[in-house]
Amino acid sequence: MPVISTNNAANAALNYLNQNSSKETNYLSQLASGSRIVQASDDAAGLAIGTQLTANVVVYQQDQINVTQGTAILQSTDGALAQISNVLQRMMALATQAASGQVTNSQRSQDINTEYSQLKSEITSIVTSTTYAGQALLTGSFLSNVKFLVGTLSTNFISLSLATGSVGGLLGANSTGSTAATALQAMAKVSSAINTITKDRALVGAYESQFNFSGQDISTNIQNISAAASVIMDADVAQVKSSLSAADVKTQASVAALTQAAQLPQELLKLLQS
């Protein structure tokens, strides 16, 4: 019904113009931000799930740092133990030499034992100087039940325990001495120390392997969860661009329709003038 007091056509055109303009604005916001969910009303459920997934990725990224630090501690420990093992092997050679009958007691107590004692001091130096962030690795309680978080739950951790506090006292007060008998005793002590160090290095290697596999698992989780979060949170640029083009055409059509509808009362007035 044609009327001049209420322009229903203009109201309808304006309504569609507002709707299309709002869609166009939302699509532009998605393109500018790269996110499919610009505000919570876009997808409340998706926002909640995507935010949780993103939070998990952040936790796993910190887990990667935890694993890296744990590996660094183990590598420092293993390097020190390897050096101690090398020193012990030289001490074993000296003790074996001192235990042989062709060596005089004077040579044992002076020449051989001098180097032997210096090597014992070197082991002590290695033990006291091997630290990580100011914490001694081969003495004290730093490596006693240290927990490295490697997951998203408080129960996802690697517990690291290394009984390396005895390294410094492995040899006791023994020396190559001045007789073949005391040299044999020194050989037994050094042999026991080498066995202990070997066991410690094997344990460190086992922990390193555990950290390596954990690091690989964390990297896989980051990749998969990031992909899942991207599906929910990130904007599909091609799709948004296509929708933007369609909304732009509709907006232009709404503007044209509103312009035409605004002229309708004037056209009706011409009926009164005829």
C-alpha cells in the first residue's frame, strides 16, 4: 500500500544496509587481525576451546625450556664425570706402575706418588667447580629428587636423583705409598672409584635419554595442538575475502535501494499534483 507518512521501503532498505555493513565490518576485522573470532559473540564456544588450547601450547613451550635446562644440567654433570674418569684411569696406571717390582720405594714415594696426589687434588677441584647457575652438581643436595615439569599437569614431571655426593670421597686418604703392597691397595681403591663413576655416568645417560624423548613428545604436542587451535581461532583468509566481497556487493545494493526508497514519497506526491 503506497503511503507518504511512513516510508516502509526506506526502513527496510536501511535495515538491510545496517546488517550488510555490520557483516562487512566484521569481515574486515577478521582480515586485519587474522583471527576468526574477533569478539566473544562471534563464537563463544570456539573461543573457550581455542583459548584453552592456546594456553596448553604456552605451557608446553615452557616445558621445552625445562627440558633444555635439565639436559644442560645432565650434560654438565656427565662432562665432569667423564673428566674424573680420565683422571682415575691415569691414577690406575700410576698405581699399577708403583705395584710393580722394578720400581724402587724411593721412586714410589717421590716420583709416582707426587703425580698421584696431584691427580687426587684435581678430582677435588673438578667436584667443587662443577656448578649450574651457582648450584654444585657433584656435591650437596641440588640433584636430589629434582622435579622437571614436562606436561600440562602437576603430575607430568621427570624426577632427577643423582647420588654424586660421594665422588669427592671415593679415594679416601690413600696414596701409592712407598711399597708395592700399599700401591696394590691404591689400585683397589681406584678400581672401586672407576666403577662408581661408570655407574653414575650410566645413570646420567639414562636420564638424558628420558629428557630427549620427552622433548620430542613436547614438540609433537606443540605442533598438533597449535594446528587444532588454528582451525578454531584463525581466519580462513580466502573464505573471509570471498564473504567480504559478497557483503560489499549487498551493501552497495542496500545503499542504492535506500536511495531509491527515499525518493518514493516524492513520486507519490506527483499523484496529488496531477
